[in-house]
Amino acid sequence: MKFNRQRPEEVSVNLTPLIDVVFLLLIFFMVSTTFNKETRLDVELPASEQGESVKTPEQITVAVSASGEYTLNDNTLPDASRDSLLQAIKALAADPEETPFVIAADAATPHQAVVTVMDVAGALGYTRLSISTQGAAK
């Protein structure tokens, strides 16, 4: 006797439901994710690993103390006003475009005092402005 064999059915996997589930998960995670932008910064004062720079006699150095007092080339100004600083720097009669201008501020110096020195230097035309740093701890 001869038996008819049934042909085996083709086995196939339908990927459509799998793709739908993956897209739904992707949409869920995209919608439920929150993006936080931190606005608080921890600021460390800069430290330089190079040795001390050679101080040239023609540079202008303005040191700002923690209380906001100004010292111009080792001479303390009588008052800590913007006009007093402006007149003292003008009295040095240096070439603003060629003379280096260095700001040395204490770590606890108010930000406004440093900005005032930068503003005065910019108003007088000094273009070679730098801020001094402390040496790195070893």
C-alpha cells in the first residue's frame, strides 16, 4: 500500500509583532526620559604647573585683596574706587597695546572687584590682559 505523505509546512517567523513591541518600548523610553540641566557649578581656582614667570619691569600688575582693595605695582591705592584705579593706571603712561596687564586676585576676592579692574583696563585700551594663578600643590 502506498501512503501519501503530507508536505511539511514552511516554518516562518513573523517579525512584525516583534518590531511593533520594540518601537513601542522605544517611544515609551523617549517620552518618559527627563533631561536635567545642572546650573550649579563647583569652581576651582586655576593652578599653573609652570614655574613663575619672569616679571618684566614694564608690566602693570594690579593686585586685588579679599576686601576689594587695589595695589598697583606694589603701591596701595588710597581708596578702592573705579576712578582712583583709572587715574593711577593712567599716571603710569604705558603703551596700552604693548604693555602686559596682570591681575592678581585673592581667592576670596569679590568677583565685582576683578571685573572692575578688567573694565578699567579695557577702557584704557590694554589688550594684553592676563590673570595670575597660584602654583600647583605638589
